Amino acid sequence: MAVLTVENPLREGMRLERTPDPCVMVIFGASGDLTRRKLMPALYNLWRERLLPAGFSVVGFSRTDMNDQQFRDSMKEAVEQFGEQGPVDREAWESFAEGLFYLSAHPGHPEDYASLSSMLEDIDRQRGTNGNRVYYLAVPPSSFAGIVQQLDAAGLAQAEKGWHRLIIEKPFGHDLQSARELNQAISKVFHEEQVYRIDHYLGKETVQNLLVFRFANGIFEPIWNRRYVDNVQITAAETVGVENRAAYYEESGALRDMVQNHLSQVLALTAMEPPASMGAEEVRGEKLKVLRAIPPLMGDRANSCTVRGQYGPGWVDGKEVPGYRSEPGVNPNSTTDTYVALKLFIENWRWAGVPFYLRTGKRLPKRLTEIAIQFRQAPLLLFNHTPTEQMSPNLLVIRIQPDEGISLKFTAKQPGPAMHVRPVTMDFRYSTSFGVASASAYERLLLDCMLGDPTLFAHRDAVEAAWGILTPILEAWASQTTPAFPNYAAGTWGPAAADSLLQGGGCWRKP
Amino acid sequence: MSSTSIPADASKVEQELRHLWRQEAEKSSAGPVLCSRTLNLIVYCRNCADVQRATGFLDPIISNHPCRAIVVSPAPPESQEEIHTEVSASCLTSHGGNRYIGRELVTLAAQPSAHARLASIIRALVLPDLPVFLWWRDTRSLGSALFRQLSDLAERIIVDSAGLEDLHADWPSLHALVQHPGKAISDLAWSRLTAWRQLIAQLFDGQARASYLRQLRRIVVEFGNESGNPKVPADALLLAAWLGRQLGFKHPCPAAAEQGAEQHAGAWELSSGDSRLRVELRHGKRPGSGVTAVFLTCGDGRAVFAVSRCQDGKGLATRAELPGQAPMRRLVRTGDESASRLVSSELEILVRDVLYEDVLRLAGELLPALSAG
């Protein structure tokens, strides 16, 4: 997946080739939370690990009144507070901070973009960044289109020399129509190959390992289909409530916040066909085919195949927590979903008839994300002295977070003269087999963008395809009376009604 | 973790390891104990003191790579046993808080007369279906009968050419290793150059900078030796050879020392078509052992690129001086360069390092013009 810097012969044959061309990253919303918590710690860490070139520079673009030095001090404080690599080394920081610049500017003022343009030219001259730019929109989505237009008007979107790329954060619209409008607004200025829609789930090591697990091992792919798989459960559970995101979450809800992006991407990686190569186009093309093969849940099916919920007060991890409607900033009569469970089908030859169950929620008992592939029961129960419930089907669980790993449940005979069987699990854990901690998802994704590798970023077609699945659900919900919220207590696995989605009287895993 | 002395017999070793696992499982109050091993690591040490050092290095290596480690050394002269065997196993704790058996250590100290038996025991102790790495810490015995027997078991052999006492005399044995078609070689001296190579390469990233590569006319590699040994360290020779190789220069001809160059250790003129490149090794004044600085100068001398070790020895500083531009400097902490860290990185790789093999060959061509020190 790496893109090599071909013009530098010194790089040839190096084991570590993922060092991008010198470039400037312009961060819109540079004084905001995302920049402080995620972007700057990730960039500093990449620098410290020698994964960024010497001339790498950052321009912070934000309304807050600051000069370069104040911006540098503020970013140092952020790295100290949110970085995970221990104390900041003074000299290494100073060397990194020489490339940090700040422009106190308003995203709606054309003259500020003229200032940005001249600042970027200066940096090109001083630091050899050769016109290469990444524009990172760490701002609310409502500002995306305006900034993109201003970049275009100032001649900053298309490169006379070097390359220009745009990174945007979710949400990518709030329904199919708005996603299309956003994509159209962006595509008037940037070509699709310049646009990097970041979904930090895809930067996680285990999500990437899913591809390796499926396509580098010969034993799984032959049974990865409707003939052997009974159902697939994908769970993304959070223990936290709405925290300080009430304003956003009230408009969004669980379906938009988690399913449209994270879960649909995980689903696509789980179900996709083997790509012709690991190139971005091939991988993203196969994921898109999966999303397009999922029929939207129209009309009554939106009811029979979805369950939504909202948490009431309860206990999570030994702490008493309030219900959603009592959280700060939340409407006391809110009808926002904090939990959603879906049953989807993928209508292709591999998966026809296999239900894919997706669920996500806040204030669930554990924080975890996993994919559970349940295989079909053995066709003949030879061990008839064993109660049927002890003959559980094989289950392959891929844990994405925390404690990343893979476990396989199978049945074994208990030692002794009698033929008693019971399920056992065989575990692989990243942390025990590979002692090193992975790079953060943001480090991986920022580096990939600078390297020009969009494999782990969402394509506009995939974003629209995911909205194409979810928008009919949102419309159906909007036309109905809201369920009696709250309908699950904080610290439980969601509304009891969610079990009704499962076929054959099954129930959700309680991991 | 304590070691248990047992008879030198592979089945007894396995039996003792199983016993140790059971003990660990019984001690565990937090659920089952996992067993996780990803490779076999055979470590050959120079002597008993070296076994102590190597065992110290092994703990961090094994936390990254749960494995069965077999540490081999010559038995001390006073030893009565033909092969003295000790076994230990212990649990590690993962980032997720799980306890797991990932550390199995078998220590074997053998009399020279028992080498055939020793090799047969090791062969039986190697875990099947997992890669075998041989870390040979005694560069003087590369090519010995025991080395040949153990290297036959290994997919990858890890050596450290910094330990070669006489480059002229010992280089052929190093070179012989890479001739073996079925073995991959790791050289820790080469691994220590990774940060240097990366930073030198970064100086020429981007089209504008890359154009200076075509104008390079002179490369100086400075080295130091804190032990006072005047000999050229292997990494300096490897770095010079790497630069020549990457830039497409071949056919090294010995060149004369420049006037007043008291620190001269060797110089060559390499050619690529009509272009000539002077490569020079010299004793530097900076503190530290091995490579301490590299200077790359373009034709008219106005563009100079440099990478040098920081005064505190914990990082590298880069400098680019280009016509019409303010000098651009950067400091990068190189982090942990201990043997543990370096070996740990090598254990992640199974394929041959073709670049290293090429560089080793070119370094061999540079050797004749190197002063004996």
C-alpha cells in the first residue's frame, strides 16, 4: 500500500520506506479540541519516529488571536497533555516546533486566504516543501463547503507544483441528500483522489489485520460464505455517555454517529471479496460492492429489522450514571437514539441469506468492538448424551478493541470415561504475541494521506452507499411514533427488543 | 524467576518446562494462563560473563517476541560437566493485563568436545513450525563447526560486525554468510545505521533536493572509537559503501589522502559514467564510537548536507546549507539503540536484506584501500 518516493535513490531498498515528501499541513480549526487531542500528538510522534521529512511544516489557521510562538507553546502543552509517549524531549520539540506557524484568520474572509497563500510560499522557500499541501478541516461539517470554496477562489486548491490534498472528518452529511450535496461541493474544487475522508476506525491495527487474516491465510476464505456461516454479529459498545458532545449527538444519534461510518466500514471489510491487489482502488472497490449489495430497509422492514434505544439511569462499571435525558445539554424530552441494532442482508452469491447483525450503543456494560462470525451447527449430533445447549456452534471472534485479538470457540471432549463435551476457546492476542504497542490510528492515517495512499479512507461512493442503506431507516423512524424512551438501563446490553431481531430464537453475544 | 539445573537431555528439558508451566498456572488467580510463543531464538555467547549480559538483553526482547530462547556458551574451564543445563520459564503480562507464558529460557554451557551432542540437543529443543533465529555474539568464531551446525537450523542469523577485530582479516567470514542461499543475515552494525540512512535520505526528499544528489562530489564519513582503538569501525565502512551503492557509483579506486588530512583512514574515487565521487573515511573529534558524522558536498562546495551525532550522544542532528537559503537544521532523538532493541527489530523480519548484502560486497571492494589502523 506504500507509495514510494521514487526520485530519491537513497530510499531504494530501505525497510522503512514510508516517509512522505516534505509538505505543509494547514489545519483549519487549529485551536480546537481535535488538533490538541489527536492531530498534534500524532504529528509530533511521527516526527519523533523520523517518519516525517525535515521540511515538514504545519500552519494553524484559526480565529483565535495568537502568534507563531503562542501557537507553538499551546501545541507543546497539548502534546504534553495528550501524547502517550512520555515527556516531550526539549530539543526534539524545538526542532519540530520550528516548522509550526500560525495564521489568525477567519475561514469566511477571502483576504485571509491571500495571507495564507503568501505564508505557504514563504514556507516553501524556507523549508523546501515544494508546494505540497494537506488541508485538514478540523472544523464542524457546516464549514467544509465554505472553506473549500475559499481555497479554490484563492488558487490554493489545485497545485501548480507539488500535490494538494484535503482531509475531512465525519460526519459526511446527515443523510443521503446532504452527503451528496457535500460531495458535490467538494468535487467542484478537489478531484476525488485529492479527498481523504478520515475514519479513525480504519486506522486501527486490527481492522487492517482483518484483511491479512482473511486473505493471507488459506484456511478461512473457503468457509467464509453462506454455506458455512450462520450469522455475523458486529458490536461497537461504549461505556461512556454523551460526554461533552450533547449538541452534536442530539442531532446525530447512534445510527448516524457510528453505523454510517465505522460499522459500515467494518461490515464491508468483513464481507468483501478478495481484491485483485491491495491497491486503494481495488480494496475500496470491493468494499463498495458489499455496501451496494445491501438492500435498503424500506417501509415495514425498517421496523422489523431495526431496534433503537435510549439509555435511562443505571450503573456502569460500579458508578451510578444519569439517563441520557438528564445529561448536560440534552433535551429532557429527547428522542435521540443512543443505541441501535440492525439486521442486514448482503444480496450476493457469497452471503445471500446470512444475516449480519450490527449493534452499537452508549452506556453499555463494556467498551469493545468486535466481529463475531458464528458458523453453522454440525449437521449431526453424534454425542446424544450431551444436552443440545452444550453443543454450541463454532464461533470466531475478531476483537478490534480493546485487547485486540482473535479467538475461536470449538467443542472438545471433557477428560474422563464419559463422553461429555463442552466448548473451549483458542485465543490469539496481539498483546501477547507482539509486545509492541501499535501506532495510533491518527498517526497511521495522517502518514498515509501524506504518502498519497487512500486505501484506509472512505471514498465518496462508499459514503453515499452507506447513506443509501441508512436514510430509509431514518425516514421510517421519522414517520413513526418514537418508542417509549428510555428503554434500556445504563450498564445493560440495550433494549430487550433487540433480541427479537435474531433469527431462530438466538440472542446477542454478551462479550 | 529461578532456574533449575537438570541433566542435558531434551526430553528432560521439555518435562521440566511443562512442570514450570503447571506451577505458573497454579499460581494464577486471574483465570487461565495463555501460552504464546512466536519464534525460537538461539543465542551463542562468548563466555559465562557474556551469558549474563545476553540474558539481561533477553528480557525486553522476549516481552516483544514471546519465544523459546536457548542460550549457548562454552563451559567454564573448571566445569566438570560436559554440558551444564538450566531451565526457566516465566509469565509475562500483556498490555491488556493478561498473564501468559512467553518466556522459556534454556541455558546450555558445553565443553568443546560435546559440540556434536550439544547441537543434537538444540535441534530437539527447537519448537516446530516457528522460525529459528540464531544470534551469534562471538564474531571470532563465525565459521566454526558449531556455528555451521546451529546456523543450519536457523532461518536468520544475527551478528554484529562492530565486533570484528580486524576488518581486513574477518570480512571474508562475514561475506561468506551472505553467500548462503537459504539464510538471511542481520548485522547489528547495519541496524545502527538505520537512523543515519533514513536521515541522510530525508535530506534529499522532494524533486528540488533530489537534484543535488546528481551534483554530489565528495562524501566524508567521520568515526570515533571511545576505546581508543584506531581501527576503522565496520559501520563507517558500511555507510560509505551504502552511499556509493545508492548513488550508482562503482569501481572504487584508492585515492590519496588530502594535504593536511591527519585523520585520514581511507579514501576512494568511485565512478558512474563520467561522474566521479570521492568518498573518504576519517577519524573525527566528536565523542562516541562508530559513525559520528557524515558530510555530503556538492560540486562547487556551496551546497553541503550533514548528519552528525549530538554532543549528548542521544540523537542525530541534520543540517542542509543551500545557496541563497538559511541553513535548515533538525534534531532527532534516535531512541533506544541497545542490543535488545536492535535484535528485537531484527526478529520482525524473515526475508533477506538484499541491500545489506550488496553493500557488504561493495564494502569488501573498499577494504584494500583502508589503512590497517
